[in-house]
Amino acid sequence: MSKQLGAALACLALAFLPLPAAAAEAVADYSQCVALAQRNPALAEERASAWQNEGGGAAAIHCSALALTALKRYAEAARKLDALARDKAIGNGTDRAALLDQAGNAWLLAGLGNNAVQSFSAGLVQDPNDIDIRADRARARAMQQDWAGAEADLSAALLKDQNRVDLLVLRASARWALNLKADAATDILRALALYPDYPAALVERGRMKYEAGDKNGARSDWKKAAASGTGDAAEAARRNLAALDAESKVGK
């Protein structure tokens, strides 16, 4: 993720959910439903709802959530996913954790950080070692400006994988918000040592330089990030450069 931690929202990726009790026919129906959700989510949601009424079970509910997400009806998708995680058809903790993570991300997209924290926390009960769920909960906590909670989650995740550059950048943002500026700078340096010219790290370092009064340094970092082409970090860098240019004109 390349946006500041407080604004970062995870993308909801609903992949095929293994359903141990599903027959081959149901799996085929699910695959067709998912394909339709990509082409025509409104029709897919309608058919998934009908399929659910006909006994389609967890697969139908999951496809409905996918379609609702594509329709940007995020809160409805999140409620379905939270409920599905409690369905007896979901046989193990790993699958339940995956559903709760998806629910949490849907809540994030809906802008409901508290609901997201609850879903992610429930997911961690199912799978305490899942780094991505812990990182997602950090984003949800940051949405609520719970920077200490976000920093704690990211530190726990980094204990399991100290080379996750994306998490280092997110923790740097949280630490900067906590006024732990030296620690934040250390995280950014570590991220850039692992991945030189990593756009998200450059955007964050540029923000730090800007807030420290080094506008030329900030401009340099943002130009380098913008040159990376597409992606959230490049877009953020271009926005920051535009704002800096506007500020410079006002100051003249």
C-alpha cells in the first residue's frame, strides 16, 4: 500500500473459497457466478440471491458478496461475509479467517473502521499468525487514528517477516503520527535499503521531509516516486507535487 496509513484502504480480493462439502456441480455454478460478477455484477447478485434461495449455501452467499463489492455496496458485502464466516459449512479456521479478512476489507471500503477492526480481530482469533490480517487491522485502527494500536499490530507482523517493505512504510507512518520520528525514519531507511526507490517509501519520506521544512528534499522524493508510472504511490506523489507547486505560487 502506498497511501498514508490513515488513508490506506485494502482492496477486497475475493478468490475461490474452498468448500469441502461442495459437489462438482456447485463448484461449476460458483465459477460461473464469479465470472458473471466480473462482467455484470448486478445480474450476478440477482442470480446469486436466487441461487441462495434454492439452497446454494455458502458458495451462493460468497458470490453475492463478490457482486455487491463490484457494485460498491461494501457494507452489504461485509455483512454477508461476516455472517458466512459463522456458517457451519465453513469447516476450518483458515477459511473462516479468510472470510473475516475479506469482511474487514469490505468494511474498510465502506469507511467503517470500527466494524473492520471487529472483523479483523475475529479473523486473528481463527488464525493468530496471519500477517496480512494483522496488517489490515492496523489500517483499520489507523482509520480511527488509533496510531498506537496500528503500530503494535505492524510491529507484531514485522516480527514474523522483518523484510515486508510495505509494512515498514505503514509502520513509519504510524510512528510519525506518534511523534516517534527517529523510529519512523529508521523504518523508511530500512524499506529503501531492501527496495531502493520503492515508491511508497519515497512518498512517505517526502512527507517527512516536507513536514520538517525540507521542501526541496520532499520534491525530489515525490518526483522520483511519480516517475515510477502508475499505482497509488505515483498518484499520491503527483498530487503532492501539484500541491507543492500551488503553495510555491502563493508564496511568491
